[in-house]
Amino acid sequence: AMEAPREELAYVALLNADGTRPDALGVVDVNPASPEYGRLVSQVDMPHIGDELHHFGWNACSSHLCGYAAHPHAERRYLIVPGIHSSRIHVIDTKPDPRRPAIVKVIDGETVAKRTGYQALHTVHCGPDGVYVNALGSGEDGKGPGGIFTLDHDTFDVRGRWEADRGPQHFAYDFWWHLGHDVMLTSEWGTPDMVREGVNPELLLGGKYGHAIHVWDLKTRRHLQRIELGEEQQMVLELRPAHDPRKAYGFVGVVVSTKDLSAAVFCWHKDEATGTWAARKVIEIPAEPADAADLPPLLKGFGAVPPLVTDINLSLDDRFLYVSCWGTGELRQ
């Protein structure tokens, strides 16, 4: 990726919050030499209302070159765009004109549920043996465990569930891997009934949202280890492993601590001597004091605004970590 040409376009999710029209995929010109730099140059409207687009990803990346399941023929041209509310998957072709992509396939939520049992689709990563998609829940009521399923590389047909043995894992959110160590890691948010209407104060203060990460054997698809971060560490979201394939560490963001409204970033790492994994807090971002009169009921007793770390990103050289504080409107490096 570091050797690739600089990106000239960015694809972004455009959400319609009031349900009067479909969500869309926007195309933004990010070439500084272009007269349309920084502008929305086109958009692809989804065919249905109510998808709630969230995270999406490419059909191909360097993971396709993994030694045990290499797919060197795959071309990075399709965006796999799921809806967290509808569980629909949209396959969008960015060629022949990347500025005007087009939908070439739609997989409905009923098909996903029939073949996997999952619903509330969240994250897409191109993997060594398929396109991986995760979901927040399963079953008709969505209260069953969340998990991962795969799509065929070429046809994008839904194959089925990924897990052979999920062990104690129930909540799902993000996932990523260390291909050089044959390991996958997953994080935790909550099942669809816990998140669909926004944060539930009773669940939050009761420590009921996710507060752990999980380690998996990538080849056998079996759960290896649960790493507890602390019950007060609520909503363990974005995973960012080291890009260096020789390294076995990475970072995960935690939205909020119920003790003091701080947010945190933990670093996971492998103990080479024992072969086990552990995590420790390496960054803590405190809440900012505020007048209780200006705060919603949930925060009045704290007298502070939580930073609410919702996303993190690691630079390609593994040098800089970027932390997005949704609550206070900051981006930290």
C-alpha cells in the first residue's frame, strides 16, 4: 500500500437520517491538482430506504496474497457496502469510471439470514480465502451472538458462517488479523437490540456492553482466548493491528469508562514465551469538565463531557496512531 500511487478519490457513506430517501455512496475528489478538489463529484443512491450504511471495504487487498490461500488475480475494483439496519449487501463496481461507480449486485438481508443466521452487518475486510463480513447479532430477534461470514471472491455469493467454534464469544463489532501468526482478533459492542435505538443508559452503567477482545485461530476458525479489559471499559470498538506482518501487536479503542467517562486505547500483544496474548491500557483521554446545566441527564452527575473514542487509525509505517474523539470533536495524533 505504501508503494501504491496516491489516492485521487475517496468513497464516503452518506446517510439519510429521517428515512425519506435512500442512503448513498459519495465520491469525493481528493487530488490537490484537480479543479474539483474537496468536492462531491458524484454519488450512488442505494435502491432501498433504511440501509444505514456504516463500514464498507474493498473486495481485494494485500491479504489476498497470503501464502496458504493466495488470490493474486483479484483486482481491487469492487466496494462491498453493507447496511447495518437492513443487512443488505451492495456490490459497487468502481470501474470503468471510478468517479461514477455503479451497483452491480444486491444481496438482501433475508438471503444473508438464511445462509448465515446473522443480521446487522457491520465491517468488511478482504481476506485470504474470501471477503469477510461481520454482523452484530443472529437469530430472528437479533439477540443471538454476532459473528463473521464470508463471501465468494469472484461471485460475491454468501458462503456461510466463518466460526467453527466460537467459545465464549457473544458480542461482535470489528475484526482484523495477524496473517503472519495465523491469528484473528475481534472486538465487542452489543447485539442489535442493544444498539439500534442508541446507547441505553441502564446497559451502559450496568457494564452490559462489550468489554473484551477475542483471539482466534485463523485457519481452524476456532476461539483461542478471551482478553478482558475491565467491566468499566464499555464498548470496545476499532481494532488496528500493526502493518508489519512480523509484529504481533495492535491497538483497540474503548468508547467510555463508566468510572470517570474517560476513553482509552489498549495495546494487545503476544507473549512469545508462552504463546498467549494480553492487553494493557496505553492511552487514557479524560473527560472534559462542563456545567451540569448544559449536559443531558445521563451526564449531569459526572459534570463532564466524555471524549467518546469511536475510531482509531494506525499509519502505514506503524508510527502514528490517530484517535477520533466523537464527544469532544477532537482528532488526536
